[in-house]
Amino acid sequence: MKRSRARSQESIEFSRAQRAGANEFAWTVWQWLRGRQLGGLKFRREFPIPPYTVDFCCVERRLVIEIDGEVAHG
């Protein structure tokens, strides 16, 4: 899948901030998903899909995993 030109620098910076401030459960889930450990699939963390930023995304399978928690307004 080609990288979307719709992702703004603002959404990318928001994603980086979300990764830096992830809660313990999100970090634990990331440890399970990273490095193609789950079925050989590549997951991305805090991935911008305008107008949203999803917690985890497998682009290849078009799969999104969202973890409930506090909503960040900003």
C-alpha cells in the first residue's frame, strides 16, 4: 500500500506524541505485536489514518486494533 499524501505533519507529530505517552497496557500489547511475532504480520503503532490515529494497524491485512482508554484532546 502506498503511503498516503493525506497524512499531515501535524498528524504524524500527534502519533509520535501518543507513542511516547503510551500506557502500560498499550505498551504490553505492542510487545506482543512488534517484530512480526503475530502470524508474521507487520503492525504499526499509533498509525495516522486521517482523520484518526489508530493504536495498532496491520496495513497488509487492513486490520486495526484499538485499545479503549482516555481520549486525548488536542
